[in-house]
Amino acid sequence: MSKKLLVIGYVWPEPNTTAAGHRMIQLLEAFKSFGYHITFGSTATNTEYSYDLDALGIDSVTIELNNSGFDNFIQALKPDLVIFDRFMIEEQFGWRVAEFAPQALRVLNTEDLHALRKAREEVHKRNQSFSLDDWKNHPMTIREVASIYRSDISLMVSTYEIEILRNELGISESLLFHLPLLFEKLDDSTVSKWPKFEERNGFVCIGNGKHAPNVDSIQVLKKEIWPLIRRQLPEAHLYVYGAYLPQQIEEMHHPKEGFHIRGWAEDIKTVLKNARLLLAPLQFGAGIKGKLLDSMCCGTPSITTAIGVEGMHGDLPWSGAITNEWTSFAEVAVELHQNPTTWQNAQKNGVALINSFYEKEFLRQSLKKKIDDTVTNLEGHRSQNFMGRMLQHHTQASTKYMAKWIEAKNRR
């Protein structure tokens, strides 16, 4: 009999609009390869971009918040493993899983540290310098870290975020597992099929409009960076792609200035392969940036900031350039766009990064080993996590009865 996995999604996966959606599909495919029968449930509504989970042989169910019907559902399902997609989902459903499926391994898929991203955004809006104290003192951090403790394993995409959880908050390494985005190895055959420098032209920017760091970076490009680039390259063009772009971004469309707002692209890989450079002047955020990894996988160098590359490249050189100063950003963009030798070296750096840190098969096997080892010693693993057991106890004594009160109120 195959093992059973229940994934409780924050939203239905949208791999063609967000890196989070792409990562979720990668997780589902990995667990399918491990032999799990997968059920995916969410309280959210499907959209036009939602992935067809039937194509992967995955069962889909709609679930409700604050509804004891979920308790009956999970008791009948008897999952061996439950993945909570982001800490807010663990807050809502974690106590129910712990009570009605105590045998199931509980895994938190963080995507990024939401509190870190939120704290940085708030500090940025105040035009202040960020420090880790801003993160540690943010109310969302308490909620998010409590969720990490209550879970048996938390999947982390960023080495930096693992570092601050361990060094700043003392969270045990046994509770954290580094699992970034997964990509096929870039061999010589793949690289040889990429369009060459002279076959590409122009710049691209990619970002989902629901994600505040992306909207901010597009605004920076329009107001600060693009005028400097056009001054040196008057015939250059920049194309901005992304689903859910807000009206304020749509209104930036100005073809005469070479600034084009294109919206959602069905085939973003083709877009990247036709461009010489990806521009991502991110001023706040967290996690790792799917657009930068997709760009490397298409042989397209990128220019971004220290926030953009955080936790992504270890000691290896970046595939392009890193700068937080907009004049420098524009200058290096012009240099990389015009100099084939510099551009080709940056492209090679991207190949090395993908093959060193993001190779799919190695990461899958590492994940499988972590899951199997933890399941084998689940009782011992949980006994060592006293903080998690304490938080689980208090959660069931508070969140549980709040949920029951809401359910009763809704009935009335």
C-alpha cells in the first residue's frame, strides 16, 4: 500500500505566475516519485492560472476554515505525512492534524520567512535602515517561529534564513531542512541550444503584481534606473512581465521610452531566452528569487541587489552583477548588454550556480532521506523538541476552542 500525503495549500498552485506555485509543483512531483498517494486541499478559490492537479494524478479537495468536517476527513484519510503550505495554514489546521492524525509527520513549507519580508517592507516604507532586531521584534515573527517549533520539519529555501533562525533564535538544526527550488542539471547539450549573445536583445523584468517587492522594483526601474540606461542606449527596450500587475504599473507603459508593460507571459522561458539581461532591483523581501534562477536556467545573466541574491549563491560568483546603488546598476546593465565577453562569463557563472546548489535529483534524495530518517525516529525527534510540544499544548488549549466557538457562531 502506498504512503499517503496530504498537502494543505494556502492557494491552489500557480506555477506559471509565482515561484511559490512553481515550488509547490516541484514538491508534489518529488513526493510522487517517493511513492506517495497525494491529496491536495485548500480553502482558496481556483483561478484561471491554477494548475491542473489531475494531470499529476493528485486528488483535489476543498476544505473549510473552522469546520469540524476536516477532523472527520483527516481521520478517514489517515495520512502518513501532512505538509502545511506556509505558517498561516499550520496555525489553522496544525492542531487538528496533531489531534486527529497524530501519527502523521507534520512538515511546514515556509516558502520564505514571511515576518522577515514584512519587517523589511515596513522599515523600507519608513525610509529607515533594517536590522535583525526589527525582525525579531515583529509580532508576525512570534507566530511564524511558533509554527516552526510545532512542526516536525520546516522546509527552508534560503541558507540565510536558516542561519538567522539558528544563530539569532537558537532553533535546532534538526527542525530545519534546506530545500531550495529544484532544477535539471545544465549539461553542455542544454547550454549549446541557448540563443547566443548576438541572437538576443534588450532587457526584461519579471514579477507577480501581488508581491509588494516586485511592484516596488518595477517603480524603481521606471523612475531611477531606466532613464539612466536609455541615456546611454537610446534604442534599448525593457519588457515587464507578470500576472496581476496593478493599475499603477499598467499606466507605466510607454513604448516611446522603450518601457513596455506586457503582463502575464504564458511561456516565460522563451521570453528569458530572447533577452540579454534580467533586471531585478529588489529593495526588500525574503527567501530566494525564482525569477533569478529561471533566468540562469535560460542562460540569461541578471542584475540585482544584495536582497535579491540573499541565501542563493554561497561563495560562488553571481551570474551578472549585484549592486544597491542605481547609478552603478544602470552602468553595469549597459556594460553587460554591450560586452559579449563579460556577458558570456556571467552566463557561465549561472550554470555553475544551478549545478552546484539547485540540482534536482540530489536535492530530492536529500529530502527523502530527511523524511525517512525523521519518520523512523519520530517519537524521539518530538521528545527532543520540548518547545514544540509546549506550544502544541497551548495551541490546542486556545486556537482549538476559538475555532470551535467560530464554528458554533457560524451555525447560529
